[in-house]
Amino acid sequence: MKNIIGLKDLRENMERYVSQVHKGQSFVVVKKSKPIFTICPVEAENSWEPVIDFTEIRKGGVKLEDVLARL
């Protein structure tokens, strides 16, 4: 079950909620009694899957303009 918090409360107490999310808590954030988004911890530290590592193509990466020009 997720805890419900107000958007104003989240803004005023951000550090407290960040700490609780790090401990595994999840929250539904509401504005005027309507849910607007959910805050939850990332499930696993390595859950992000890289699509491409441009540093493997060129040391220091690739310029955005070069990538966009090839699209």
C-alpha cells in the first residue's frame, strides 16, 4: 500500500520523503485530492539498461549535432 501525500507537503519536506524513498517507501502525490504522480524507489541499482555508450564510439563521446545529423 502506498502512502498518500499532498504536493505542497512534498515540496516543503522533500528531504524527508527522499530519505523514506531510499528506505523503500512509495508515495502517491495528490493535488486538490486528485492523484498526479507516484514516487517509488528504483527496484534494483542496475535496473537502467544503457541503449548506447557513445564513449565506446569515440573517446569523450559524440557531439549531439553529429548524432542528430545522421537521423
